Amino acid sequence: MSKPKKRKLESGGGGKGGEGTEEEDGAEREARDQLYYECYSDVSVHEEMIADRRRGKTVLDVGAGTGILSIVCAQAGARRVYAVEASTIWQQAREAVRFNGLEDRVHVLLGPVETVELPEQVDAVVSEWMGYRLLHESMPSSVLHARTKRLKEAGLLLPASAELFIAPISDQMLEWRLGFWSQVKQHCGVDRSCLEGFATRCPMGHSEIVVQGLSGEDVLARPQRFAQLELSRAGLEQELEAGVRGRFRCSCYGSAPLHGFAIWFQVTFPGGESEKPLVLSTSPFHPATHWKQALLYLNEPVQVEQDTGVSGEITLLPSRDNPRRLRVLLRYKVGDQEEKTKDFAMED
């Protein structure tokens, strides 16, 4: 058995934007900042949105981190930017603002957005609030608070919406690992096939949500959107607390072992009057991001063939122990097999 090419796993933090207390090392923060810049430098957060007289004059950056988004907004023409950051990284944000000569327009404020005082309502709220699986250790509640308490009527939210997707997968790297023990005898004359069951239980016999990058080749069926979140929607915070739930149904492309399911998200930034909306996707069919994908492994592989039906329901909800952490309830059915359920959690 030849070993598949190892997938590149991008380094990065949890996409929290700074409202938590955990700190990232310099390399991780630098990688995230680069992603912020690439996304926001292309989106209509430039002249069309921030500098436009009818749109944006003042901006609130929720969870500003090192201040990259705040600086981009100021450079795009915002009159005033309030960069709110609750962790100690706020000092680096202040230094970055000073280094770019923007102290008169970008005000770095220490503390959570729920308690920081602003002298005015703002025209736009920007935030990289998305965590792994969109909702793990993310801060949508902080963004929604800013929307309700700090944003002017008809103000702008960036990003404005998010969508969640799920698809069955056949993990090529995992398949190589599972098949390794049956190949040992032909290489060194020792039969280790008795360890195949143990080798399967190690990566699959747990309930941990695995953060790992996949490629499009690992996806077994057409991805299904199971949830859409509009940040302007009233009552969204209560919906998130109750759990984001959706059903899915798809047919497999061909013959392969089904190891589990992958979930990912995309967020949309509305365009200006002459611009199309920009979509930032964490799909395995798109360039890799530090969010990667979230893998939900079954207890053992299930062999599927072309047109094998896969259906079920998935629920993302806050952990019982820590509401900032994610819990996933998966109910699924593969082909003619009986329906099964599995409860997943994000480990530390």
C-alpha cells in the first residue's frame, strides 16, 4: 500500500478575534493576520463601503486582535475606528496603529465590547468572529451585542451572513493508517493484522471533533447546506443558544469506505453598489484556511457504493460545561443500515 501524499495543514488559532483569554504565538497570529488582510483587502470594506458617504464613517472592530482590520478600515477612508480587544494583544494593536500613523483615527479600547464605552453609534461593525466549525469558541454573541447596542439603524455588518455545510468523507490518510497493519507481513514477515481492530479504534473510536484539512478528493457526495445565519436577524442569539439544527440527504459518488462527515462554513460580505458580494469559504474544494474542516469520525468505516444514500440530522449547540465550546449531535443513516447517533465534543 503506497502512502498518500500528506495534506498540508495550515497553522492558526481558533478564529476567536480576541474576546477570550488564550494567547496565540507569533507565527499563528501572523498567519491569521495575513488571512484577514487577504480577505478584507479584497472585500468591499474599501471605498465602496467604508468611505461611501451614505454608508460608513465610523467603524467598530469587535475582537480587534492585532488591529489589522481596524487599520484596513481607516486606510479605506473611515473617519473613526474603534478597535475593541479584551486580551493583552491589544497592546500590539495599539503599537500597529501608532506605527501606521493612525492614532488620530483608530482608537484601541481594552475590554469586552459588552462593557466598553463608545462616544457614538457606528455606521459599520466588522469582526472576524468565526471559530472552528464556525461556532466553537467564536463570539457571535459579542457581535450581536454590538449590532443591537452600537450600530446605527440600517448600519452595516461585516460579514453579514454565514452558512454551514456537511458532507460524507473517505479520509485517504486515515485509510492508509487503517490498512497499514495488514501490509506489515509482506514487508517484514510478521503478521500484525490482528491489530487492525485496535488501529481502527484509535482514530475512530472516540467522540472528539477533529480539526484537519481535507481535499476535495476526500468528499464522497455533494455537500449539503444545513444552516444559514443572517446576523441581522432578530432572535439569532436565542437560536444559537438553543442549537443550530439542520437535515441532510445525499447520494455517494462511488465505491469507497465512509469514515465520517466533514463540516465547514462560508461567510458573505455584502458588496457596494457596483460590487458583487464576497464569499470567504472554508470548503475543502477551496484554498486552505486556518479554520480547515471539522471531522466527525464514525466508530468504524462503512463501505458505500455509487448512489448509496446518506441522510441524517446534525445539531451544533453550546457545550454543557462551557457555552463557548461546541458540542455536535449527529444522527445518520447509510444505505439500508439502521439509523445511528453519535455525540461529539471539542477537546482542549
